[in-house]
Amino acid sequence: MRRLLLSTALVPALLVSASLAHAQAPANRAPATQAPAVQTPAAPAAGASAQPANPQPADPVVARVDGQEIRLSDVREAANQLPDELKNAPPAMIYPLILDQLVAQKALVARARTQGLERDPEVQRRIAQVTDQELQQALLRREVAPALTDEALRKRYEASAANRQGEEEVHARHILVPSEAAAREALEEVRRPGADFAEVAKRRSTGPGAQQGGDLGFFKKSDMIPEFSEAAFALQPGQISEKPVQTPFGWHVIKVEGRRTAPPASFEESKEQLRQAAFEEAVNAAVERIRGEAKVERFNMDGSPQRAPSLMDGASPPATPAPAPAQRR
């Protein structure tokens, strides 16, 4: 239950953010009540006594609420679950805020227990529900872990090597203007003999790459919005779009400088995609296997036994939807 309470009532980010905004204590000076402890105690220096006269506890008690202890490990766990933008805040500011929240949580739980709320049927039902969810997630994390190691992912990458092909890319420039009339003027100018597309783009384009002559470099079809990609990928090197191309950003005149097939993505570039595919595949396989091994009895809505489907029915019993697993934590 301690983990559940921390995960559901942990240091509200808005409260911590507001408290940090008003904190005035210098970052390099801890308040007198500051416990050094949001960080792990340092190991003794070489040559120092292995057992100092007053050794610091590895996980000291940092507060008691109605006799219930809060330890340094609780503070660390809460700190690890803060939003990224708060994790780098000075410990002298974060520590008392987290401790205040943990104290409040302990006080609320203690009061709820004195009122016997843990025996309330609705509370018990909801606790059982959350317990079931956590057990499902823990089992699935254990089941899928072997499929998510670097070794397993690399084998998956190598197994698909023969089917991997590089994606086509084009190198294009463009002139972006706000109106069709301005785009037609630019198109007419770049089609004149001896015209320099890049120089015209520098003078006419309103796009962010105007000073680079409208150069977009190489890009894949999926990298650009459909209207632009369709027009660019229809051109061969040296060709300019026959007419202006409209997109939500304005009107474009496009010139393709080159085409190429990009090399297949490396293992490191593919790793996250491989991990996601392996995760989903392993979860589905684990759910199907474990469900198949379970003894299942199905009943109708009135509680009467369902008739087992036969080969004459030509249908299989409805599949139970798999629980939605959380990513590894």
C-alpha cells in the first residue's frame, strides 16, 4: 500500500512548482532543519576508519506521524517521481516540500484508519481493483523482460536485415510566398534562362531558410506535409514545379536538386521502434498463453452456463481483451 499511496498522491507538481517559485533560500545554503539526505551518503575516503564513531544510518527516519515512520528512502522514491523540470531543483528546496507532502499523506491515512475506512466495502473493492492491476503489470513486466534486452533486440534487427530497404529521399529548394500571384511571379523568374533559383529564393522567399537559398536538404516523403511531398517527389533532379503548390504555410515554388536512396536505419536508430514492436508482441503472446492455460468457465448474463461452441457453429468464443500494459518502469 505504501507504494500505491506514493504513486497516487505523490507531491502534486503544481504545488511543488508554486512552492519553488516562492522559495527564497539560497541554493548553496541549506536551512538548519535540512537533512543531508535526499542524496545517498558518500562512502568513506580511502584510509579513513571503516567504522566511524557515529555512523550515519543507511536509511534514517526523517519524520514520524502518529508513530508511523517516514524514511529517507520514501523521500528518494518521491523525488524520483517528480516531473523532469523539478528533479534538478536544489535538494535544500525540494526536501522540505516532499517531506511535507509525505507527512500529509501519512496523517490522512492514519485518520482514515481511525475511522475504519479500510473496512468500507467500496474502499475494499477499489483497493482490490488496484491490487489486481498492479499484479497484472508486474507479471507482464516479468514476462516481456527477456524480449527487451539489447541482445534480443539486436537479433530481431538482424533477422529483418534482408527485408530492410533504404527509403527514397529528395534534396529540394523552395520559394515560399504568401499569395499565388507572388508565387507565379517567382516561378516565371526562376524559369528564365540563366536564372539562379537559390538567388531568387534569397530575395523573394519568406520562409525561414530563405538566406540559404530555400535549401531544405534531403528529406523523406513522410518528413513533409502531403501537399509539398507529393509535388517534390514527382520531380526529377533539375526540375522545377510546373505550378505553385499551396500548403497551410503559403504558396511554394519547388526545385529538386537530387534524389537518393537513404541507407537502412542502423540498430541504434531502430532500437526504440524495435523495442516497441517486441514489447507489444511479447505482451500479446504472454496474455494468450496464460489465458490458454487458465481454467475458464463462461456464463450468460442471467448466470446460466454458456453452451460450448461446436464445430457446427463455425465460430470461436469471443476473446477476452488483453489488459493494457504499462511500459517498463
